[in-house]
Amino acid sequence: MRLDIISIFPEYFSPLDVSLIGKARERGTLDVRLHQLRDWARDVHKTVDDTPYGGGPGMVMKPEIWGAAIDEVTEGGTPRMIVPTPSGRPFAQGLAQELAQEPWLLFCCGRYEGIDSRVMDEYGTRMRVDEVSIGDYVLAGGEVAVLVMVEAIGRLLPGVLGNAHSAVDDSFAPGAMQNLLEGPVYTKPPVWRGREVPEVLLSGHHGKVARWRRDEALRRTMKNRPDLVEALDASALDKRDREL
Ligand SMILES: N#Cc1c(-c2ccc3cc[nH]c3c2)n[nH]c1N
């Protein structure tokens, strides 16, 4: 997968040099290309923003600069364009899985009050453009959102997680635990500061362990995300689950 990221703060993406994503880049599974938007600004001050039409606070990112950058970065190809914005469609595991199937993604990181809307209109005639939000809070720009999305997408690519863990076990992956939050996890020592690991986990009884983990996942989901429990298909919950 090729990932192009256009930003006025490409330094934000140094975390993509390390850990899972960094190794995927070394192996060639991920081809991440960073671009400094100001390189396409023609004035001496490398200006990328201007005052908003209609008035109001802040500044808006200029369409000409974005157009010159996107034209050059996408020359000869048609990536799927992702624009982080607080007003976008929610980014969740399903969208991560969908985007992990794409051969080429272009992330456009806005700053200030955002990117002139004509940019998304223009490129929406040539490629799929998704305006996406990573949550109901306001950031100062799109870079952190792209870091979140790249990690969520990158870990789903073949070979990135390795054999020790599979995305199949993810909280929101299809299957018996779909849409349930992760339950509690434990490792050695069996007793720490007088606190014991739940006995079932030491039993070696895989069926009981699986049941306990599902019960705990359901309990945590009911406590922290009752909305997810309501969305669970009724048939997916047997009578005992309902009584938890
Ligand atoms: N995704 C996302 C965002 C943002 C965001 C994205 C881009 C810009 C550009 C200027 N300000 C921004 C905020 N805030 N909160 C989210 N969930």
C-alpha cells in the first residue's frame, strides 16, 4: 500500500518511522511518502492560508496551493483521498478495514479553519474523497487524526501484526466478540501485591477461559459502552449473557 500525506507539519509523522508501521515500511508493505504543502506555495512567505469569505474567525487554506500539491502528488494515478475534519464521517474499525483494502491512499491534513471546500469538490470528480472524523472533539489540525488512521489501517495489512497476534481477535472484528470491548488481561506473576490472577485463567480449561473472557468483555462493554450492547444482535446474546 502506498500512503501519501500532505501537511504543513510533516514532522508530526516521525512516529511512522517506528514500531509496527516502521517495520512495515522497512519490509516494503507500506510505502509512506510525506509532502510539505508549503513547497507548492509561490510567494516568498510560502503562504498557504487566507481570510474566510463571509467573515468569521481564523484562516482558511488556499485552494490553489492544495490543487498544485495534489495534482503533482497524484500525477498519473487515482488514490482514495482522505481528508480529516471534525465534520466528517466517523472513523471506526469498519472503515479501517475498508481502507486497508485500498492500494493507494492520499491523506490531506488541514490546519487553521480547514481546507477551502472547493478542493474536495474538485478532486471528488476524479477520485473517491472521504471527509473523516476520528471523534467528537476538536483538534488543531488533521495530522494527529492521520496518525490514528494510519496505525489502525496499517496493522490490518498482511504480515504487519505478525503471528503473535491477529486482527481477527480485535474488539470490533467480525466474530463472537464483535462489537465487544476487550476484557481484562493478565500475565505473570500469579500474585502481585496480594492480587491474584482470576483462577479460571490458570485452569487450562480453554472452554471455560473463552466463556469467562466473553463474559468479562460483555460486562465491560455494558459498563463503558452500553450503546454497543444494544446494537448486538439479539440472537448473539444467550439468556445467561442477558443476566450478566
Ligand atoms: N479528523 C479529525 C478531527 C479534527 C480536525 C481535523 C482537521 C483539522 C484542520 C483544522 N482543524 C482540524 C481538526 N478535530 N477533531 C477531529 N476528530
